[in-house]
Amino acid sequence: MDASFPVGFPGPTAMYLTLYVLTLAVHAICVTYVLTGTGWVAVGAVCAAVRGDGGERGPVAVMFSDWLPFSVGAAITAGVAPLLFLQILYREAFYTASLLLFNRWMAVVPVLVIGFYLLYAGKTQRVRGWSPASRAMLAVLAWLCFVFVAYSFTEMHLLALDREAWVPFYASESLFYGNATKLPRVAMWLAAAVPVAVTIMGWQLWRAAPDEPAMQASSRRLSVAGLAGLLVAAVAGWALRAAMTEAGRAAIWSPMARPYAVLAAVGVLCLAVAWALMLRRGRVSSVPLMVATAGVLQLVIGGAVVREAVRLTRLGNDQLYALHARAAEAGGMPVFLFFLVVNSAVVYWCFRMVRRGLGDENAAR
């Protein structure tokens, strides 16, 4: 493409791509909270088990534990729209990869259910009475469930792009698709999830009581985690770029993706500056958090567009345009927009209920 996204595409394609990127960004932000939150709780539980005591959990671990069950539901709900647009945009590649992985792909559903209920189990009084080692095992298992889901989506995405591998992969009857970019990609996304999620947690911490000593210690941990996540993501991203094909690397800096690659880079810079400033101050504050929030939006949207530029380069355009035009004639957009408004209102209502419930629970303690 010789024009910046979404200019230059036929109308239906531009519409579906734009809606896909925007809904994917919302889903991705929810997912980062789940992945980082379960990882944070798991690390804290393992540390407590190593010390051999129950250990008082810090404010961040407590807030993550309180909000994770709701966040999983929000991530799943927010994932419906981009999954639907994905099937419209890349029908043949999506369905082929899904069928080739079949059992592995279908395993995502029960694993999600297990992870979801493990989070609820971890909040029960019975589990809180377990030994530190048992609680640590449960927390790590919950985190691994969501990592498995993230890994599976990455694997399916890569297989959908590799047309040449479809026939050999089917003939091999393998359960796993091997690709040089798979592990660096998973590592990059897991690491990049940390600065996004700790920005959300930073706002939660700021609302709670930013000047208390325990909150100040927690803000320093968040700052270190955010900066470390950016560093690891940068290293993994460099490894991913080295493992990509020449066409894939060219797509990142193509006219379609170049402004968004720059946008994502500026987002990383905003996040680095914001968390470095909060680390220096030793507490979370509103102005750096606003800078970090702007960085999150730039990073997520810019990264999503660059990802689609690489996919469009691999899959081609001409046949896809005709499919998108036919899909646009089906007339389902008003229904989608109606339910988008309704579901957004329901999610917001659920958010208010959870927040009110947690407030009542904390007041009763």
C-alpha cells in the first residue's frame, strides 16, 4: 500500500479494518491486565511460599486479585467483536488455521474456564487457609492457563499467514506449529503487556491512597515492573524482527504502517518517561499517569496497525477486497452497532457493581 492506514483501501475493507483495530485495542488492554495481574499474583504467592509464611500481600496484589475475575470476563466479552471482524477480513486463512490446529485450538475454551474458576477459588476462605506452597501452585496454574491461551492465539495467527505450511502441517498430524518467530512474538507480547497493565493499576493505586508508605512502596514496584517490561519487550521485538522474512520487515516500514510504527515508538517513549519519573518520585501521580495512558493508547493502536500491515502483505489483497465488499452488503452493521452500545453499557454497569462491591467489602474489614 502506498498510503497510510486506512487510506487507500476500498470502502468496505477500510471500514472492517478500522473497526477491527479499534475493537482489538480494547480487547488487548483487557488482556494485558489479566496476563500481568495473574503473573503478579503468582510471583507474590511463590515468594511467600519460598519464605515459608503466609505473608501479607501488598496493595497491588490485593487489587489485582479483587479485579481479575471481572477483568477476565471483560477481556472475553471485548474479544467477541475483533474475532468476528477477523473472520470477515481473513476468512480463508482464519478458518484453515483453526481447522488445522483443531484440538489444540478448541482446548482454549476449557483452559479459559479453568483459569477463570481458579481465580475465584483463590479468593475463597478455604483456599486462603491452605499452605503457602499450595496457594502458590494454584496461582501459577491460573497464570499458565492464560499464557496458554495467549500462546495458542499467536500460534494460530502465524499458521494462518503461512500458506506454504498448510499441506505439510496437515500431513504431519502435528499438534504444534513450529515457526522461528513464535517464541520471540509471545515473549514480546507478554512483556509489552506489563507496562500497559501497570498503568491501569497505577490509576487504581492513585485512587486508593497514594501517600501511604505501603502505597509508595507499591508504586516503586509498579515503576520497576513497567520499565522492565519495556526493556524485555524491546529485546524480544528485536529478536522477532531478526527472525521475520524480508517482506515482513519491509511491511513494518511500509507507507501504510510507517506512521503507526512511529506512533508506537512514541508510545514506548511516553511510558518510559512516565514510569521513570514515578520511580524517581517514589509515588504515583496524576500527570505522569496521564502521560503513561497516552503512551498506552499510542502503543496499542500503533502496534495493532503494524501487525495488520504485515498480515496483509503476507495474505495479499485482491481476493480479500471482493470478500469484504460482499460482506458489507449483508447489512449487519446496524445490528453490530446496536449491540455494541448495549454491551458497552452492560459492561460499565458491571464495572460499577464490582467497584461498589469491593468498596463495601473493604469497609467491612
